[in-house]
Amino acid sequence: MSGEIDTTGTAAAATLSAGATLRNARESLGLTIDAVSQQLKLAPRQVQALEDDDFAQLPGRTFVRGFMRNYARLLRLDAEAVLASLPEASAAPSLDRPSLTSTTRAIGELPADLPSKPSSARWAIPLALVAIVAIGAAYEFGRPLAERGRLALAERAAAPAAPPPVAAPEPATAPAAEQTAQESPPQPETVPAAPATDTTAVFVFRGTSWIEVKDAKGAIVLSTMGYPGATHAVGGTLPLDVVLGNAEAVIVTVRGAPFDTTPYVKQNVAKFQVK
């Protein structure tokens, strides 16, 4: 349906009846009675009765006015001008005394903007999906624990066995390292030219290390490899120059008091003087 019908409303309604005005507008738009009846949800004979002003076939003045108003809106006519063309009740008694012949279900006058009610059908599919998920969850949690255990055992049996872990070689223990070191030919200690008359410093080895001690004249007082448990005492003309490898493995005592080598350690080698 295209465009509005060019009507002057009141002037046209004054010369034509309401039904004739509707018929002329419908025909000018090329619409059939069946097409109009489908749009208005009326029976074709009710549309025909509206156009023929045959109010005896319609269910009373209130319904006739509603049908007329909706029909005029469908055809883009001035609804109030069409309703003004209806005859008065005294001239058309059938408007107030409708025929009691059975008719198909009719609709009343519809408001211009009637909001559509939400259909419950649109919720049917989501509710069905929720029900399916709930049933599946109930079935899953309702299975016997024994069945789950059998499935877990079957999956474990089907999985390839992991290769046994390869044990890392155990590091040599301190006694074994000491034994290996003892089997090697010991380095001869350098004996000072003149024996010391007193003990100035004592070195106790907690781990494998080496030591070199020189007196004030530059003579080597002690030069040896020490192993865990070994103890060496030295004396001589002061000051004594001491070099310790793996310094953290050696406990130093000077004149019976502990001596802290930490401030003299660089890359685990300590160099200091005993004065």
C-alpha cells in the first residue's frame, strides 16, 4: 500500500456515506475486501457490511465505530470525518439493535499505539536448554562412584607408562674426597730454617683448602694442602703474611683468640698479616 489518499475529509464525508467513503478509498488503492479483512482481523462479510452501511450485520454502535475508525486509519483517511458520516441512532436503529446472527470473532476499537505483549513462546527454547543441562548434570553426579573408579583405572591403563627417573650421580662425600686426596702423594711441607720458639697462629681445617705462610724476612714458614680435621700451628718473626685458599673452610686463631678472615676474603681467597 503506497501513499495517502488525497481526501478533503469533511467535504467528502458530507456527500458520501461512511461506507461509501471507505469503499472508494479502498478501490483507489487497489485493495480487495479479503486483503482489508486480513489487516483488520474481520470477516470479509463484516468489511462488506461496513462499506454497504448494513449495520444490521454488525454487533452494535460501539463496535461499528471501532471498525470504522480502524478501517479509516488503514486507508489513511481522517477517521473523525468518517465517523461523522455515520447516521444518527434515530435514522439507523440497527446501530443500536444489532442482528443476533452468529459472526466470527470481532475486535473492538484498537488504540493508536497498543504495546504488544511479550509472548511466552520466546522463553520456551531457553527453558528447554536449561532443563537439558540440569538433567545432564544430575545424571553425571548421580553415577555410582564405582563406575567412575573403573573409568579412571581404564584410562590410566591405556596411558603409556612413564620411563623411570634417572637417578643423578651422588656427589663424593667428604671422607671419600679426603681418602682420594690422601692417596695422592702429599706435598712436602717447607720447614723454616730456624724453628719457632712460640706459636703465633693456629689453622684448623673444616674442609679441603691450601695455606701459605711467610715470615717478616719472606721465608716460607708453612705451605701445604689441608684436609678436613687437619690442624697446623705456626710461629716466626712477625709480621706473618698468610694466604688461604677456600678461606671459609679454615678456622684461624691468633694468640688463642679467634681471628675473623671475612674482611680479607676475595673470591674465596683470604690474604692478611698476623702482627
